[in-house]
Amino acid sequence: MKHKVKIVTKCAMFAALLCIFSAVTVPVGAVPFSFSFLGVMLTGIILGIVTAPLSVAIFLLLGLFLPVFSGFQTGMTALPGPTGGYIWSYILMALIIAAFCRIPAQSYFSSVSVAFIGCLAGGAVCYLCGTLQFAACTGKPLSDALAVCVIPFILPDLIKATIASFLGVEIRNLLKKNRLI
């Protein structure tokens, strides 16, 4: 019973964290600059392979009825829209990052490196799903969708992946040390 309470608490806390991170957005064009990407990366690094995607799924369920997505949108408007592919693929992104973070690492630097590579792989899947849905919804060719939805975000997302890798590994190690995860 105690174990289940711990899992539910972790999932709820990280779903709430994602709600907060998603509220921080900068409208820069067709796809807003959002910190939800950073939140998903941290969730994948810190939580396990089951609890990370579960936390993101709870966030998405909350978003169906509450305005928790960027620009305070709900899932009813955001998920079927041009940027919805980025949002729903957060589950896959968290799963991929968490899977990479299960790879045994011999040092702090190797843990951070594995987390960073996981963030790159998860981010690439998110870019793929989101860009394909954007192109389908807008009728734009894939090259235009890449120019609008991916190219401007590569550098900021690399910075987010770097921050998430260092911060996530630190937090995960601290939580493990104190037996909180």
C-alpha cells in the first residue's frame, strides 16, 4: 500500500510540474516556445520507465478539460490542432528518456551523457510526431513544417536538454539517496 501511495504521489507531483512548465510560453510563431519540453525531459530523467510516461499521461488527461497546455489551451482545442502532435508525443518522449536513463552508468558524467542522449532521442520523436501532425493539419509541405516547427527550436531545445540532463541527474541522485524514488 505504501508503495502505491508513493507512485501516485510522484505521478501527481510531476503532472503538476508539467502544468506549471507548460504555462511558461513565449509565442514566436506557429509553434510557441514552451518550457513543457524541459518538464518532460526532467520527468523522464528523474522518474522510472513506468512512472514518467504515466505522469505525462495524467498531465494530458488534465489537459483535456483544464487549460494546462501552452497558451492556456485545453486538449479539446490543442490536441487535434496543428501543435497537438508535439503534446501527445510527450508520453513517448518521457518513455524514451526514462528507458535511456536505465542504462547503467559508471560515473556522474556518464549518467549525464546518457540522460542527454535520451533527451535528444526523445526530442527527435517529439519533433517527428509534432511536425507530421502540423503538416497534415495545415496542408504545408514537410519542408515548410520543418522550417517553422523544428529549425527555430533546435538550439533552445539543446540548451533545455543540457539543463535537464545535469539538473535531472542531480535531483534523481538526491532523491535516490534519500530513498524518495
